[in-house]
Amino acid sequence: MTRALKTQWHNLAFSGLILHEILDHPLEDETPQARLKEIGMMTILYTMTLANQRLTLSNIIEVTALTRSGAKETVNLLVERGMLKETIVKNSLGRGTARQFEISEELLKKLSSFES
């Protein structure tokens, strides 16, 4: 299989997986709008990961143009779901702390089960 086709299948598998995980397992008191935002955010975070960009709130805000509270709200739901892993790191200036995220190993393992 060509590399381009394999990449397309991988992206399609990821999209299907996050749709299943978010739509089929709603959180308590979660609105349909929140689920759609989570799907969109995971797509953006996956693209950022493929581009080797750090998944910090500042970088996410820069890419999405969301407010800080808007980005935090959606990212927090993804952490609660276990789709993102959060760690506290030094900020870019090295003086304070920042929240950094990565797509969870569990989700990546599920994704790898689609590969042949």
C-alpha cells in the first residue's frame, strides 16, 4: 500500500475512533454541543501531534483562536474522558508552569488495532 493511502486510512481510523469514543460514551450532563467541540478539538490535537507541535494551552489557543476558558473547557472534558493525558511542565520562559497534553496511550493502542 502506498504511503499516502496508508496515511489516509490512518486518519480515517482516528476520526472514526474519536467519533465512537465521544458520541457513544457521553459524560453525565454533557451537551451535544460539547461533544461536537470535543470531536473537533481531538482532530486539531491529532493534527498538531503529527506536526510535532507541543500540545500546550497556549499553542492550542493560537491554532484554534478560542479563548483560554473555551480551550480549557473542552480540553478538560477530553482529560476527564481519558483521551488526553495531562502533565505539568515549565512554561516557555522557564519560570512558571504550563499544562501540556498528549493523546493517551490507551487511545493510540485502540488506533493501532486498526492497522494491518
